[in-house]
Amino acid sequence: MQDFLSTLKINETNAGISTGAKWFSSSNNEPSFSPVDGKVIAFVSLAAEEDYDTIIQEAQKAFSVWKSVPAPKRGDVIRQLGDGFRKYKNELGSLISYETGKSFQEGLGEVQEVIDICDFASGLSRQIYGLTMHSERPDHRMYEQYHSLGIVGIITAFNFPAAVWAWNSALAWVCGDVTVWKPSPKAPLTAIACQKITSEIFMLNQVPEGVSSVVCGNNDIGELLTKDKRIPLVSATGSTAMGRKVAVAVAQRLGKSLLELGGNNAIIISPDADLQIALTASVFGAIGTAGQRCTSTRRLIIHSSIYDDFKQRLVKAYQQLKIGNPLESGIHMGPLIDKTAVEGYLAAIERCKAEGGHFLVEGGLLEGSGYDSRCYVKPCIAEVSPDLPIVQEETFAPILYVMRYETIEEAIAIQNGVSQGLSSSIMSLNLRETELFLSNAGSDCGIANVNIGTSGAEIGGAFGGEKDSGGGRESGSDCWKAYMRRQTNTINYGNQLPLAQGIKFDL
Ligand code: UN1
């Protein structure tokens, strides 16, 4: 047993259902495998339908208490929660790296993202502002205020097994909501560790049982969440295909959904780019988290005048990448999450070749000692025409497609010419190009960056995308509004009842 597991109170077999201090087990124990060495890290018991119902009932009870706690008091608990995550940063970063295969540096970065959103939410708890407006009627006052919504269902993916939960739950909690989290079955131990850290802080503050719940389970639990009328908001992260199902199920019962789905993110590299910045950003974007971020860079759109030069730099950089155990220092890229992901990666390479793509850096499985889990692959680069069918799809793997352009308008059209619209960037020191890229005629994505890559957003901004990327916005800015219900209040302090729109009605 690794030290970080015992510090995080992960046992050989773990209950996977919890309302806080209370943990419930079931007879259905499933292993969580590490893609790093292929070993079983620990077992987790999964929820059945009856367990799910117990959790929702507890959450409903908790909501009636938690919503009455003043927001700044709730914010103070979340401030302490940030400190809880600071205390376990190394251990949780190690677990994330071991359970998902992302580099230890990225594991630490993910815990930092949890800490940052706790700090943000704590400040937010004193800034839940509504507008006031002037009434058209004499002696009337109008304003709007935000009230708590209820239970927020959170469905997360394996690639950000802690941060995306925290973006949602930290905001939901300061807004007076309670959360029920269904983590990815590929990373349940990270969820259990996060819940244990949370319940340690919540218990110290007498936060009611049920404010933070975890329900480990398979798709059936996700389906229960989406169909459940008791859950006014479902926030789901995953593939576009999954998002479509969630959107339909939640809309059917007129619930609200917040969807953060796939991306097909591109970087435009202009002749006026700082090529060293462009190179580092492109390589980190393409191979960070082994290409398994929704913000991963999948396409490079390079100006023809620098195309050959930049290609050479890229190939050279790829030759220097260190792939291996992500917990060791100096490793750039670890394994893919599992063998199914490896199959998807290999199939995409074959399709790309069949469609006419030409590989500048070949892909394939890495074999030999240290790669025993059979989840380690070679990051690869293919030269393609932008309209190849495979290039329209998000393959969650380190496959980078490069293509050339002649005019900035053409580059923007290529960047926008896919069904997804999450993240985008331009590398250029030319103000005319960068402003065009950011203008209404520019990128159609939820995130548009200049001289930084497509991944690695800060929590302070709103995170999310357009089109097939789902349209949701999470984390910073005014995203908290999604977790509350807005109420407009009009108050008459006069001795008449004038009606709006000047309507006369006398009795
Ligand atoms: C995701 O891949 O689902 O911007 C989230 C980033 C991270 C979050 C990614 N801060 O790459």
C-alpha cells in the first residue's frame, strides 16, 4: 500500500456511497485499476437504486437546514475546506496521478484548482448580488435576489476527477445548495479521498450530513440523477454523446442542465508568432494529460510561410519527450486511462492513414519494462487536410493534426469549421490578427486565447464552450448564477395601486 493512500484513508476495500460522515457499502465491489502499472489500487462498492434513494432523501433534509445558514458563514466553511485541500495537496496529487495516469505536476495542478475555487467561492459568499431597478410606478421599488436552488447533481469524468467536482460543489455550497456527486467509475478513489477531506472539515463545522454526498456507480446511477425531479440542476462533464442524453433527460422534466462536453481545439500559428511560445504551448496542449483534456490541442493551423520550419521544431520537440511513470519527476506524459482508450487511439490512427493523413511522428503502443499496463502510447503528429472526417472528431488521446493556411480569415474559418466550440487560440504578435480572432468575426469558441495554448484555464473565468461542447459555463465570473434561482421583487409602499402598463382597473 502506497503511503499517500493511507494518509488519504483509502483502504483495500472502500464504501463508495457517502452522505458525509456516514459511509454505506454494498455487495457490489469493483476494482479501480491504475493505468500506471496495471495494478488494482483498491476496491470500491457501487450504489444500487435503493442506495441512491437514501442519498437523495438525506440531501433533501440537509438542504432545508443548509439554505438557512447565512451565505458568509457557508463561505467560511469553504475557506476552511480550501485549507483542508492545501494540507493534503501532495497526497491527493499523487493519488490523482496514480489513478488517472496524468503527470504528478498536473496532479498537483488539479488540487491547486480545487483550492483556488474554494478561495473564490469563499469570497463570492459575500458577493451574491442582485440588481435593483427603477419601477415605472410611483412609490414602488424593484429589485432581484438570488435564492438557493436545492440539490445539484454532479457527474464528472475521469480526466479531472477532483477539479470539476470542486468547481461545481464549492459554488453550489456557498449558494446554499447541497450536492450529490457521481464520479467517473474510472477514478472513484479520488472522489472518495475528496469526500473524506470534505467531511473532516464539514464535521468540525457541524455542517449537516447530506450537504456533500458521493454515489459511486455506473451509468444507471447517472441516469437516475438525470431523470430525478428532486434534482433541479444536473451539471455533467463528458463526451458530446453523453451530454446529448443528459440534456434530453433533464429537459424532459424541465430541469436545468449545465453541460461541459468535448472539444476539438485548435491553435492558429501566424507568421508573426513567437515560435518558441507557440511550440511549448502546442506540445503541452497536445500531450498534457496524454491528450485527454477537453481543452487538449488537437489541431494546429500553421501559416504556409512558417509551416516547414514549425513542423521541424515540433518533430524535434516530440523526440525529446519523456514518457513513463507519471509519478516520477521529469516525465512529460504518462499512460492513457485504460485499454479501451488505447484501442480508440489506435483506431483513430488507422482511420487517419486510411483517409490520407501523413504521419510526421508515428504513433503506436509503447512496449517493454515500465509499460506493463499496456496503456502507454506514443504521442504522434499527422499532417492532414482540415476536412478529413477523423479531424472533425475528438479522440481522447495524444494525436495532433497539423494543417496549413494562407490568410487569417481562412485560418479562422478552419478553426470554426468543426462541430465543437470549446477552446481556441492564436499565436501572433500582430494586433490586427489577434483582435480579428477575438472579434465577433473571430473564434466561435467559449474560450479564445492569445499567445497561450488551449488548455490550462484559470478558475476565475467562466469555463465552457458552444455548439457540441454543450453551452454550459462553470467555475469563475458569474457562473454561480446557474446554481441559484432568481426572484424579482416589486414592493408598493404607497397608498394607491397603480397597475403596470397604465392599465385602469377601479373597484
Ligand atoms: C476538462 O478537461 O474537463 O483548462 C477540464 C483546463 C483545465 C480544466 C480542463 N483547467 O485545461
